[in-house]
Amino acid sequence: MAEDLRDLYYHQPFHESSPNNFYSNSNITSNTYASVMATENSSLLHSSHMLDPSFMSLGEFLLQGSSDHHHHPDAIARAFGLSSSVDIQQPAAPKSSFPLVVKDHDQGATCGGEIPVTPNSSISSSSTEAANGDHEDTNNKGKKDKQQLMDTHEDDHESPKKDQNKSKKKGEKKEKQPRFAFMTKSEVDHLEDGYRWRKYGQKAVKNSPYPRSYYRCTTQKCPVKKRVERSFQDPSIVITTYEGTHNHHVPATLRGNVAAGLMLHPPMSSILNPTGPPPPTSLLPQQLLAQMPPHLYGHGGGSGAGSMYQQNQNQFQQQLQFQDYGLLQDMVPGSMFMKPEP
DNA sequence: CGGTTTTGACCAGCGC
DNA sequence: GCGCTGGTCAAAACCG
């Protein structure tokens, strides 16, 4: 069953469209969607609902009523490695479409981002690897092992690369890091999440004009990495994959900004409670912001620069002048898909 | 000048 | 064994 689920999840087709200048960090689109696509080692995966082919959108998930204990909000926090609970309300979101996209903030009409799915369709390209979990599960399994080993070596400081590789034991298995991916409708690839990231690689993606970028948390000894790539079938969609759990708090220098950003960002509030008052601050832990795809709470910038965040914040404020954030009314099924343990 | 990004090279795993 | 691919390294370039 898990395999079926993964198959469904991993074979999300995307609309084909022409590339755009997704490298531009200067623009924030009017559309920002966020969706969680997959996670490993997540307690959420035990929910029988996740086995429903219709799946559940992030919005649905987040907003699942407390009556459904399978989807207690705490599970979300747990999924993100958090501890705080969230008061979540039931959305009136359709369940028909798939994959699901949570509309973050948007100018209303252009709530595209809804990605129709053909059950038998498949994504052959690794450009969708983040969404294509069997890729990650198979191809990356060994690579992740290597990766972790290399990471640990990094901490040791810094023997030549070849020595690092030589010193690796083949049999050693890397501990599986919790991982989750998000689909985001955004022109900005790398979005501010409160943590500082350093780009350490970029690779061309097979069958895609868009490269995949590799980032590592700059905090010492923090193992968290993330990959950012753009869907080649819908270039407006960014797929962000987080791997690992931060072993530290959000960098202090960014906290204020992030927190401030939160206050200014209706999207998150709307997601949690579309019609009601802003949620209590306790509902928006920094960790949640940091661990969640940045897009869920608005736009962020590149690799953790405060200036970038400031820039985005300004842009967001500009958006505020024109937008009505009626998030959940327009919410379409999103893509919070929890990838079950194999 | 320190931190970040870019980018070509390198390596391991996998399929054939 | 070979080629392909994804992931990472690390020197150079870039930037504030």
C-alpha cells in the first residue's frame, strides 16, 4: 500500500509551460502556493487517510478538524519536528483535484497552481525528483549514505576530497534523515525560512531546463540540507526538499525579521484560520516557520540573508495593498503528501 | 575581508 | 565493466 501511495505521490504531472526567469530574486509573484509533498520518518504517515487515493491537501491536513484524531494538528508539528500544537480548523476545500496545492497568497483569480493529475501519468525526469520519491528512495539511499559520511568528514575539517572518499566504509549506512518536500508556486526559488543556507552545488536536471540547487544549513554541525528545483512542466512551481532536522534555533539575527514577517503575513494566518482573527502567536512557532516551507508564511529570500528577507517583506507589504487574502475560500487541494516509510 | 555563489570535477550507486 | 546520473567538493569569482 505504501508503494501505491508513493507511486501516486511520485507521479504527479505538471502542466507544461514555458520557462520563466525563475532565477530572479527580485520579484515576488502574486501567486505563492505551498504544499508539502512528502516526508520520511513522519508520524503522520500512519494515518489511514493518507492511504486514500484522493489524499489530503496540506490545507486539509493543516485544517483538519480536531475530530479527526488521525490528523491531529500536533501531528503536523511532529512531522516538522516540532512540538507545539496548532489549533486548526476545517477548511471547505475540495478533495477532487490532485495533487493538492495550498494557496498561500495570491491575487485571487490567478489561483492556478492547481495541478491536475492523470493517474497513469508519470514523471520520468529527475527534475521532479523531489516529488519523485522512489527516485530518492532508491537512487539516493546509497548516496545519502555517502552524503552523511561526507558531512561528518566535513566537520572534521578538511581532508582532501579523495581522502574523504577513501575513508568511507562501504557498508556504513547513513541514518535516514526526515525529509519532506514542498511544491510552491513562486517565481522565487529559494525562499527565506529563517535559517541561513549556503549553496554548495547546482546540477542540471535530466530532461529539464531547470537546474537543481543544493543548500546546506550554515550553522555548524547542523545536518540539514535542502534541494530546490523547479518543475519543468510548470516552471512556476518550485519543489523544495528539506532533509534532516535542525539541531539549533533559528539564527537570532533573523528571528526578529521572521517574526515580524509573520505578523505581516496573512497567508499563514489564513491557512490556519481563514476567516477568524489571527491565530495566537503560540500557533506560529519560529520552528514551524523554519521547518515549514517558507512559502507557507509568505515569501522569503535566498540563502538566509536578512536583507533578502527585508526585501521580500517590503514586497509583501506592497502586495498587501492590492490583495485580499481570502485564502481558504479559494484553496484547492494541495499537495501535502506524506511519504510512508518503505 | 569574510561569507556566499558559481561551476567544473569527482565519486558512488545503479542499470544494462 | 561501462555509462549514466545524482550528489558533493572545492577553487575561483563574486559581493556587501
